[in-house]
Amino acid sequence: MSDESHEPSAALHLSTTSASEPTAPPWLTPALLLLQTWWSQWLPMPLVEGVRVVRGRAGTFEVVDFVLVLLAYASSGAPVIKTFFEEAQPVAQVLMAAWGRNDMPSRSALCRFLQAVTAAPVEVLRDFF
């Protein structure tokens, strides 16, 4: 005869939910490091002070907002801007807070901005970079 214990064993309880929990994209940390480095060294200041793009519907965004989005997009490795915006949506506030900004321009606002860029601001940016 064997001596078997009849004590109740511990049970594992799992639960699931259909609620979506957004996760940070893998490029968020490198993008934030890049953006913080730029900001801490005042690198965006020439953009804020010297680059002017005349746009019909400027809204609440400045050149620096679009530069922030473009730098984050470049560091994300996303193949197209649409993918970047989809991945950035859950972390947009965190991303924009890196430069003390409140809102992230939409994809359509970025497109309108890029269409409005003329040769003069491009030359200023060329000198800057």
C-alpha cells in the first residue's frame, strides 16, 4: 500500500478578457531617447525660430510638431507613414510629451504640411542638418 496524501492541491486559475490592452511599439524607447537628446541640446530651437511654412489651415500645430513626428517616424523603422501612425496611436501623448507638446498631428495634417513646404524652408532645414 502506498501512502498518498489526500490534501487538496493548489489550483491555477486563468482568466481572459476580450478588452484590448495596447502595448508600446518596440521603437518607442529609442525614439524617446532621440527626441529627449534633441530637446535637451536645444536642437529644435532653430526650427522653431527660423523655419516658417505658410499653410492655409495651420491649426494648432507648429513646424516643431511635424519635425518631432518625422524624427519619430524615422527612428521607428516603419515601412510607411500609415504603419507608423497606427503603431504610434496608443503612445501619441507620451511621444509628444517628449518635447512638451500636447497633441500629435494627424496623418492628414502631416500630408498638408509637407505639401505646403516650399524651397525656402527646405533650404533652412538643409543648412540646419
